[in-house]
Amino acid sequence: MNEMAASIPAAIRGLSDDTIRVLERVPSAVFVLDADGLIRWANGRTHRVLKRSVESVVGLSAEALFGCQMPSVAELPNEPEGFAGRTTLPTPDGLRMVVSFRVTPLELPGFEPAEGCRAVFVQDVTGIEHLRAERDRLLQFATVHEVLPSLLHELKTPLASVLSSVELLIEDYEEPALQQSLFAVLQELRRMKLNLEGIGSVGRPLRAARVHAIDDVVTQACRVLEASARARGMVLHCQTASLPLLPFDPSVVRAVVFNLVTNAIQASVAKGRIAVEVSIEEPSKVFKLVVRDNGCGMNAEVLSRCRDLFFTTKANGSGLGLALCDAAARAADGQLRLESQPGQGTTVTLLIPVSAPRDERQG
Ligand SMILES: Nc1ncnc2c1ncn2[C@@H]1O[C@H](COP(=O)(O)OP(=O)(O)O)[C@@H](O)[C@H]1O
Ligand SMILES: [Mg+2]
């Protein structure tokens, strides 16, 4: 304790051993600032909170350390809480930490500071900031979840009637040029429908009570997406084995195909190749959908985070696609596998057991 007392500069000399003992026990880093805003003393917690030694901060300007202005004693609010702030600091290991700090006039029993001295109490709130960000993300999701169904309904209903009107018009008009234009319109409307389905199936179960021709569902979805791929100079090749009818919801399968193929198109450049394959793995009877591209690929960090809700690296991305596919796969006792190499491409594999384990137990 004496050693510490000896290091106390004249400006704040007068801190008694008892006071220093109290300041050393405070569960925050504590700095004493002189009238010029220089850190003249720091407690031992500084090292634990800021990951910096006491010696490395003493003598620094608090404003330079915190990157924001420290109010002078005259500017401090006339309340015991003083002035509170929050700032982001680099850590010695190259990361960033969020700290909250409180500046108060230095009023300690038995201590008479030189005029203008202040105390700063600093806490690491990085963990709290992460929790806050997570809460905001969940609130964002809850909002999307709440408004999305009615918004989609508003869009889907008129879209369905426009689609069937265009289908009828194509039958009525035989002039080739007009038919061609109407086909282009039809193609765009179908893509819009698939797009809405891609968003609208968030949270819907993939497994269904009734069986459907899932191979046809995948082929048709690819046919609609092929035009987008072709327009960007890419080739989309869809290879589906002839499958038995499967107890899967066609709209959820379409949503998965839409999301995976759209990601592949967005990751590729002209002359890129995208392959979609569908099969049943024997003898385990697992439905397998593979979407492979030779696009930009993902680095290890993106690969580890790409299924997180709202994680996106695109300026206009939603970060919903892979989260939706992953959630749908896991809810159906399956999995979504991702393999990717930066600059080489990405392969996404959806694996779903044809029958749910629950059914097998009942059977
Ligand atoms: N085929 C792919 N190739 C390269 N990166 C991909 C691919 N699929 C997904 N990603 C990465 O994963 C992120 C999340 O994808 P997704 O959940 O579909 O959201 P979004 O497409 O809206 O960004 C993308 O922003 C991208 O960085
Ligand atoms: Mg996507």
C-alpha cells in the first residue's frame, strides 16, 4: 500500500491509505484525473477491466484514452451520479471493448483534492452490449414475424389474379411477338410468386401430412429461376431423379430451392455454373437436395455465421435465407450442410429423412 501511496502525485496527495484501500476494492477501474484531465492515479482493477497496466495509463490524457470529452468539475451535473458515458476502446489483442464510465467530482472523506480533480469509474460492458444487440435482433425478428403474414397476403392475392389473367391472355392471343412478351411477363410474375413464397415459409414445417411430387416441385422452381441465371450469363442445371411421392410441403421446398439457388446466383459471375440435384439416399431413405456453385465462396468466418438469423454480407440482403433453410431442416430431423472455399464455390446439401423418427416409432 505504501508503494502505491508513494506513487501518488502531488496534485492528489492526501489520499489516505484507507481511501486507497476502498478505491482498490471498488469493482470498477477507477482513475483520478487532475484539473488538466490527465490520469494521475489508477487502481489495480484497471488491468482486469481495460487489459492495460496501471503504469501504461497513468500520465495519459483521459480524453485521448476514452476518445471523448471529460467534463470539467464546473461542467459536471450537480448530482451525486455525475456524468455518465459509454465508449468503444481497442484491446491489446486487437478486439474492441465497450466501456461505460462515470465522472464525478472527487469527494472522499478526509481527502482534499487539488482544485478540479475528478474520479472516473470505468466498467467493461461488452457482454451487456452483446446481449443488447441480441435483444434488438430478436425484436427485429418479432416485428418481421408480426407484419410479414399480412404484407405477404396483400401481395399474393393480387399477384395470383394477375398471373391467371396473363395465362388466359396467352391462350387468347396467337400473335407470336405478343405471346413472347406475355411469356416474359408470366415468367417475371412466377419469379415474384416464388420470391414471396421464399419469404413466406419462414417457420412453416417442411414435413406435411399429405404426399407430393417433390421432384416436380424442384424442377419447376428451377425452371422459374433459370431465366434469372441466364440473364446473368450463368447456366443453371437441374437434375432430379424420379422420386416417389414425399410427405413434404411443396411451398417450403420451393422456398428452400429459391433461397439456395438465389444465393448461388448472387455468389456467381457470368459463365458461372449452378447445379441442383435431387435424389433419395439408399438404404437410409434420406431425401437429398444439393445446390452447387462455382462462385465466390465463403471464408471461415462467413461460413460459421451464415446460418445466423439476419446475418448477411450483401448490401440489400435480409439474412433470412439460410436461417430459414437451416431451421426447416432441423425441425424435420434433417440437416443443412455447407461446404465452401473462397474463390472456388459453395455446395449446400439439404438432408431430410423421408419419414420422421416419430412415425417410425408409431409404426
Ligand atoms: N452460395 C453462396 N456462396 C457464397 N456465399 C454465400 C452463399 N450462400 C450464402 N452465402 C453467404 O451467407 C450469407 C447469408 O445468406 P442468406 O441467409 O441467404 O442471406 P442473404 O442472401 O440475404 O445475405 C450471405 O450474405 C453470403 O455472405
Ligand atoms: Mg439469401
